[in-house]
Amino acid sequence: MTANNTKTYFLSDFHLGAPDHATSLEREKKIVRFLDEIKKDAAHIFIVGDLFDFWYEYRTVVPKGYVRILGKLAEITDSGIPISFFVGNHDMWMKGYFQKELNIPVYFEPKEYVFGGKKFLIGHGDGLGPGDHGYKFMKKIFRNPICQWLFGILPPAAGVGLANFLSRRSRAVTGETDEKFLGEDKEWLISYCRDELKQKHYDYFIFGHRHLPIDFSLNSESRYINLGDWIRYDSYAVFDGATIELKFYKE
């Protein structure tokens, strides 16, 4: 890292592995090219969940593939640029692989940061705010250590097959609502941000999960940024030390 590394980057929802190997591989290569470009001026990179469409770490087995993205992340952290990872609803079964192999801390809940005197709250965004009670119930099951252990005793072929089926079903259910802004009263993350602001000031709320790029002013001093995804939008946010901007990658 050099004196030119002054920007903080935020990106999420790559969903590598979906919908098929060929499409995922092209997306992975594009993301690697993007990471190659931003490492020249990045001071910190945040990956805010759902890097994978499914990820589960067995004791001695991790999902096959993704060598390009994992190698690039290792190269970046080896160069001294920190990367932070927040688990999403598709890759919440992280254990120690990223920490040990890539030197990337992994977080399971939203976390506060201060950059350039601005206060950020960063997280994936799943299960926050009102509503979505069905998912919140399922999240408790998925996060339960006993349930994770039971899943872990399945042979990897069976476990991964089941998980891929559930991931496809999740996308089929949420796909249409992801495509449009529902209005501030129906966007659960906007409701969550407003509730948080009643307790504490944040300049920026940075979330993923929604799959729709959103830059929404909560009041005159606070903004909610949703990072969109790299399936349809190739969207990300960048903070230059003074202002934040939601952008779209163009090769």
C-alpha cells in the first residue's frame, strides 16, 4: 500500500456459482479485473456479503472452484490493503478459512466504522428491519450451531446439492421484488436505518442483500446506500475521504 491508497470501496452480492459454472466464471473474471484496477488506490475494501451463492466449510473441505477470486483477495491482503468481509444469507456458514488463508476478518453482524470523520454502519442487511418473519425464523435455524453440525455430517455432495437447491429457490422467490424500488415505507432497510438514527447518528448506512442500487437520503445528514449486485448492475460504492458515490463498473 502506498500514499496513493486513499479510497474505501464497498461491493456485494457476487453470487458466484449461480446460475451455472460458465456464467459464474465470466462474472468472477470480471470482478477480478475490477479488483486489479482498484487496488491501485484502495485503502480498504469491504465485501458486504453473498460473495458466493453457497459456501459451507466442512472441517477439511471447502466448495470447489473460485480460485481466481480467492487468489486475488489473497494477493491484495498480502500487499497490505485490508479487506473486510460481512457474511450474507448465502454464505453465512463461514468458519476460519478466510481468516487463516486470506487474512480477511469475517463479521456476522453490522459493524460501525469511522472514515474521514464520517460514521458508517456496514452489514449485509438480511433480516434487518420489520417484516420478512419467515426468513428471520430460517436464519435462526441456519445460524444454530446444532443445525450447522447436523448439516456438516452430510456428505459434501449431498449437502452442497441441497444448499444449491435452496439457493435457487430463494432467488426464484425474491427475483421480481429485487428489480424495483418499493417505496420508502416498504423498504425494510430504510425502516431499519431510520430506527437506528433515533438512537445514534450515522452519516452512511452501507448494505447489500437488496440487489438494487439505491442511494437514499434519510435526512439532511444521513444516507442509505445499497450496493446492488454484480449479476445485473456491476455496482459498487467508493468513499474518497470526503464524499461517497454509488458507481457502475464499465470495462
